[in-house]
Amino acid sequence: MEENRNDFKFGFNPSAENWNGRLAMIGFVAALLTEILSGQGVLHFWGLL
């Protein structure tokens, strides 16, 4: 039986790289939208700079 690489499993496994990439892309788009909509960088938006 073939392993489904899209299944979410904890720990080190082949699907971890897929999920890591997907979540990184979502985070990048969220940071980009925050910057576009607020007119400030993400760190300024959160008050860290």
C-alpha cells in the first residue's frame, strides 16, 4: 500500500517537508498582506521596531 504524502503526521517523516513548505507560504503571504494593507512592515505593525 502506498503512503499518502499529504497525510498529516507528527515527527520526522516524508510528509513533513510538504507541510512545512505549505505553512511557510501561508506565513509569507500573510506578512505580505499585512504590509500592503497597513502600509507598515510586519515588525512595525506589531510594535517591535
